[in-house]
Amino acid sequence: MDSFDKFRFSTIAKMLVYSALTVFSTLSLSAVSCAQEETAQETPANVGPSGLPLPRFVSIKPARVNVRVGPGRNYTVVFSYQKQGLPVEITQEYDQWRKIRDSDGDEGWVYQSLLSGHRTAMITPWQKDKSKLAPMRQEPSENAPLAAELEPGVIGTIHKCDGKWCELNINHTRGYVAQDQLWGAYPGEKVKD
């Protein structure tokens, strides 16, 4: 083999190696891209740093909670909640702090340990006419007998929701309230015991 043949052979070999590397690189990038797409599809878009969904409903744990203008103890207290079990919605997370919103739309930051995953709901807080009562039924049906009639602002413990009705316990009375009459469960949301 003369030097020209060696040159031609080494050039062809290099071209084959470069072609193989190009094909391998393209396939590897495609595999990585597909894996990233699959991971992105498996992870819900609205998940906070805690790994829990955002927004989500929780309740106030202690009898008194200071709500701050920002996520930290150095931020000013703008108001306080003095109702244990009050349902609030977490809309943001920052480190151990949670931005919450109440049924009136008031927002602020609280330390996460002051919140509970225990689900509660408030009856028709948007209802300005306090004499207009919401029916609590004995069964999850419009035609079921009444278990109680509830004033706007009453708070109960959620046992479960099927997307249309929530089973609540309010002052030792258990019954069903239409889900669209509650602040504390999203429309169509299913909550399990």
C-alpha cells in the first residue's frame, strides 16, 4: 500500500468515524429530548417547590396567625386571623413561607407550620344577604331531606367531595352541601377521606 492509498484509507476511515459519531450524537440527543418531554408530561405544571399543587386549599392551624406583607419574619404584619380551621388558599411558596388568600380575596404570607392540610370549607362567604341559608342535605341529592340550613360564613370539616357535593361535619351535624356553595373546595375537585 503506497502513501496515497494509506491517506485515502485513513480519510475514508475518519469520514466513517465522523459519520458514526454524528449519527450516535443525534440519536443520543433525541433520546434525551424524548426523556425530558416524558418527564415534563408526568409532572403537573402547577406544582410548587414543596412538590404539592398550587393553588391548593388548606386551613389555619392555631387560633391566631399573623399574616405578613412578605415571606419572612422581618416583613410587617398586615393583619391577623383569629379563627382556627379557617379555609385559605395557598397561591405561592417561598422556602418555608406560603402566600395565602382568604374568601374575601385578602392575601399575605404565613409560615407553613401555621397551616394544616386538614380540609375545611366556608358556606357561601360571598352571600351578602345573611338571611339566605344554604341547604345541607342528608344525602348528596337536591331532593334529599334537609339535615340543616346553614348561614353564610359557617365553617365545617370536609370529609369528602365527589366533584358536585361535599360531605361536611358542622357542629356534630353531618350532611352534604353542593360544592358550588363552598369556599374550600374547587369546582369539580374530588376530596377523599
